[in-house]
Amino acid sequence: MTYCLRIADIPVTERPRERLLTHGPKILATAELIAILLGTGQGHGKLSAVGLGQYILQELSKHQRDPLAVLRDVSAAELMQIPGIGPAKATSILAAIELGKRTFQSRPGERTLIDSPAAAAAALSQDLMWQKTNVSQCYCWM
């Protein structure tokens, strides 16, 4: 019989939520951040939320791809092919990814002066970085 460590079995100071509150999100492993989004694992005697987070990353890294790069563009259907991931957990992950994209792309209301190619690249890179295909944009300066 195999034993799967439950979050409840981990000392309080080592649990992902508590560590995030105490030390901030940057110190957590990617699997721990996913575990917080999932809320629960696969159930009694199976993977904990952290174990399921690790399993998701392992599944996404198949074919020698960076799991975070795959996660950026993953669909709900692809996530739900992973055992233990149903519609609720898939939508939580997708919502967090979209929120991260929107947060990263948000800009202050003030206008940015574009007076060089480098300034144009810096101003446009946030809009273009999430595109799945190459996109060309043309801007005219007066």
C-alpha cells in the first residue's frame, strides 16, 4: 500500500497557503501555487493538492516542453484529460492564467512617448507577447 501525504499531515508552517501568507508567493514552488488554486487533491489515499500540482506540471512537460509555456495556452479540455482535474479545477486554473495575463498587460492611463524603435518595442511587447502567431502592427507618428 502506498501512502500519499495529505496537506493536513504537513506541519502548519510548511503548508502552501500558510507559507504564502507568511513569506509571500515568490518563495512557493509552481506546484504549490497550483495547489492553492486547486484547493483539494484527488481524494482520500490519492494525490494531495500539492501532489496533483506536481502531476499537472509533469503531464504538461511531456515532449520536453516548458510546463509554464504549455500552461499559458492550455485549454480546459486539455486540463480535464489529467486525472483529478474536472471542470471546476480546470476553470480555476484558466481563470488564474487569464487574470495573470490581464494584470501583466495592464498599463497606467498616461500616454507613453514613443520616440525610438526601442521605445516602440517596449510599448508594444506586452500586447504582442501572448499572440500565438506573428502579428504586424503599423503606427504613424506625426
